[in-house]
Amino acid sequence: MARVLDAEAIGAYRDDGFICPITMMSRDEARHCRDQLESFEEEHGRVFSESREHAGESLTGSYRFKSHLLMKWLADIVHHPRILDVVEDLIGPDFLCWTTHWFIKEAGTPHYVSWHQDSNYWGLDTDCLVSVWLALSQSNTDSGCVRVLPGSHTGTSMVHIDTYQEHNMLTRGQEIKGIDEGAAVNLLVEPGEAAIFDYRLAHASYPNRSDDRRIGIGMRYIRPETRQKLRSWDSAMLVRGEDRYGHFELEPSPRCDFDPVTVEIHQRADAAQREVYYADVPSST
């Protein structure tokens, strides 16, 4: 029996590849999470990028990735009961959080995300990865909300071209050409709401033209039987049920911000992720 989603919502996810919006927490809870993020940025900002001159700017580089291993309060969000109930309705009672990604666009900046499918370059042998994109600020057409192409998760993988465009937030600026923008749907979410989508779904987002930051955290959940095809080692956090497969090193939850145990795992995971993301890029030597 489903915990949160009704049959219509589950059917829409199967057919269209997404559900949006769905309330995960109150606006006050989302505001508290945003305050924690911005306090964290203010306190630790200088560690995030050697090229930055001032603390308190957006998380960049490796600290956008798997930061639930660095921030205790984010690990708590990854375990949020309502989020886990929604994920269970879609992929069953046993699952791991494979990773988290911050997507922060500062007000009035040119950063964008080109059309892409996450399944094209994550190296996972599954069709059952659920992305939960939780908004900590308003995400609308002005602020550069996520846009999706309904049903694009059901076909074969689309051709991606590496562009390495300066303001593209993706690692390689990977892009699907020729998307019919007229068929795309904007995923409009308020603070505390989430967009849920299949990682095979083509999606993108425009720059933030608003006067506020656009803050979203993407949490990626997988079944334990999933394997990493491009590396012999990968890690994930067991968040519900049990893991009877052992394909991933299980990550502990941090006991505090920058817990030395989970920082070490984060460093290894970051190196592994870079190998996966650039696995099919020809060497320059």
C-alpha cells in the first residue's frame, strides 16, 4: 500500500517521468534549512574554491556533490521521513541515497543547465533512480526553474555533445541538441516543495533573472541491487530497509559538520565521481 502517492501520481511518474509539485516540508522548515546552508557558506565559504575572494558565496566544485557527508543537517534532510515515504512508493522499501547535488543560481547571473539526461553519464545499471529536487527558495520561470521533456525517459539514450560552455553548471557542458522547447514543462516549486523525476528524463534550466537566489538540493535514490559500471568502487548511504547486495560501500551519517570519518569518504567519492563523469573523454596525452 502506498504511503503518500496515490495511483494517479504513481502512474504519472511512470508515464511522464515526473511528479510536481509535492510538499515535503513546511515553508518554515525550508527557511530553516536555507538559514543553515547560508550560515555554513558564511562560515566555511573560503574552503569551497581557491579562486574565490570572499566567503559566503555559492558552494562550488566538489562541495556541491555528496555534501550530506559534510553537513549533518543535510544528512537529516536525506533521511526526512516524508521524502523517504515518497521514494518508497516509487521504488520499494529498500533503497540508498547515492548522492546529493546542490544547484544554486545567484540572482541575476548567467548560469544555466543545458538539456541532458543524468543516466547518460552516471554509470549506473538501473532504470530505477529517483531524483528528489527540493526547493529552499522559490523556483519559477524568472529564477530558472527545472524544465523537463515529458516521456523522454522511456526511449533510448539521446545523443549528448560536450560543449564546456563557461556558464553551464554541468561538468562537461553536456547538451542534447534539437529539443522541442514547446513540448517542455516548467517544474514550479515553492520553498519546501519538491519535483520528483526519473534520472533518464531530459531536463534543463535557464538562468536566474530574479532578485533572489534559486536554491535547490537534488537527492538521488537507488535500489541496493544497482551497480556502478564504470568503476570498481562507489559509495552510498542506506536510508531505508536493508542492503543485501553490497555493491556500494555504505556511508555513515556524519555526527557533526566536517566529521573526519565522512570527510575521508567524501574525498574518495569525489575522486571516483570525476573518473565516472570523464570516463569516455579522450585523453589529451
